[in-house]
Amino acid sequence: MKSSKILIFIVFTLAILAALCALFPPDGVEIAGKRLFFPTLEEILVREKSSSAAEKLEKLESDLRIRFVADSLAVEKDS
């Protein structure tokens, strides 16, 4: 395969993904009872300020804790 064809494929794929980022609604799309999200161009292109691995881990643990509590409340509400 020629390198020019590979480059065109990569550029085309990136263009499609960029279009999805721009057109996908920020609150996601609900399909079969599940909500699907797609990152925005800003989330992909803007660099995060460098932080230590420990800070990133703490943030991830906090996010997971919040989701777990929300899920637990939803289950209790449904019961």
C-alpha cells in the first residue's frame, strides 16, 4: 500500500472523528436505556496542566465515589 493512501486514510479518519466531536450533543445520546457520550474538541485538543499521578488518582477515586453513591441511590429509589 502506498504511503500517500495511508496518509489520506488517517486524515479522513481524523476528519470524521473531529466532525463527531463537533456535532455530538454535550449531554449525550440515549440508546436502549444507556447514555452515550463523546468528548468535545476542546477536551481532546486542550492540554491538561501537568499534575502528579497521585492527584489524578485522587480525582478519579472521587469521581468513582460520586458515581457509586448516585447509582446506589438510584437502586434504592427503584426498590
